[in-house]
Amino acid sequence: MKANKILSVLAVLASAAIAATAHATPLPLQDAVITASYNGAFDGMLGLDHLFAQEPGSNTTRLDPTGTGVEFLTSDFLFGIDFSSGGALTVFANGAVAPGAYSMRFDFGQTLSSPISGFRFVGADGASGVPSLSIVDAHTIALDLGGVAWSEFGSLTAQLDTASEVPEPASAALALAGLAAMGFAARSRKPQPHPGR
């Protein structure tokens, strides 16, 4: 009976340890250098470091540490793109945006402290529809805005995430099982009172 109780407790603890590994945290972007493209063209993005001028290399910029403006404007000036140091990506419509195919790609190269492992949309203001954000690799994301309807000066925001550093499920379950076994062994060694004494 006691062994069954211990096994039940171990199963619950192991399940909790496995569930903990799915936890994601916001991806910090401090000191990130971002290379971007718009509708498949590198010259389609204009970076803050180049004061949004159309020139060679203007599609690469550093994260604005002040957080006071956007890092990129599209060359048709339809969109502004802002990244926060906390990993949020916000796309702003710079006026009226007609329905159409709009896509962007952002590559952080080797400047991220952790790999990109996920994302979640956290808000929209004046934008509706279904944007698509995909992870190309551990340091590159792609954004497809073709399914989004924009009101004038609308915006949408996504949060980039990285996996939390948690123990591997097998390691956590093994450690919990060992602790439970030690507790069971200590309890069984404890002298039991005899009836009638």
C-alpha cells in the first residue's frame, strides 16, 4: 500500500518536472544587430543606423537602446518596425495600407544571448486578421502580413521567446525519485511502537 502511494507521488512529481520544461521566457535583445528584408528584398528595409536613407547596407541596424523610435522603415514607407530590448516586435502601419502581400524577415546573426524558440502575439491596435510569424532558424524570424487588414496607423505586437533553462525531464524525475526513496527508507528505519506497551 505504501509503495503504491510513493509511486503515485513520484508520477505526479515527474509530470510536473516534464511540464516545467515547456516554459518559455521573453528573449532579451540588448545589443542585437538586426539585418532585415522586405518582400524578399534587402533594399526594401531602411535602418535607423543609416537614418533611414536608401544606401548600401541600410537594411542592418542596431537595436535602439533608448526605445524612442523604430529600428526600420520599409522603403515604400508603409510600415515602421520596432524591437524592444525585452523581445517585443511591433509593426506600425504608417498611414493607410492597402490589402496586399507584405512579408519581412529579421536576422539577428550571432548577437542574441539565447536562441529564438517561440513567439506569441500579444496585441493589436487597429489591425485584424491572421499574421504569420515563423522561426527560420535559431536567430532568424519571418513575418507574413498578407492576411492582416490595417486601419490607419494600426499596429500589432508579437513577443519573441527563448526556452527557459530548466533541468531535463529525465534528470528532474530521477532526482525526485531519489529524494522520495530516501524519505521512504528513513521512515521505514524509524522504530514502530508496539501495541500494549
